[in-house]
Amino acid sequence: MSRHHDTHQDDHGLDSKARRKLADQRRMRFRRAIETYAEQRQLQQELSDYPELIAVNYLLSSQAVSRRNARPAH
């Protein structure tokens, strides 16, 4: 199921100030998504220059997860 739906149908009962506010919120969500995507691509590109960092980060994160999942001894 798609999360996107036509919000123009929902806007008919709103005054112009509320419609403008909703449009601004949608634009900001879209802008944040674009910025996040750009940041992730830049980070991925920077990490691809140092493949050994990817392996080290993977090992460190998997160790942290396994420590969190370990049950404490009684």
C-alpha cells in the first residue's frame, strides 16, 4: 500500500491560511528528504574511498548489538 495519497482532496474544507501551512509542511518534508538523501550519498561516496572503515564499522556495530542482546547472568 502506498503511503502517498492525494492531499488536495483533504484541503477543500480548509481556509487559505491552513492550506498554505499544510503546503509549507509538505514542502519541508520533501526538502528534508532530499537533504537526507544527499547526505547519505555523500557519506557513502566518502566511505567508498576507505573500504576498511566499512568493515571496522560493521564489526563494531555487530559487537555492540550482540552485547545489548546478551542476557545478564543471574
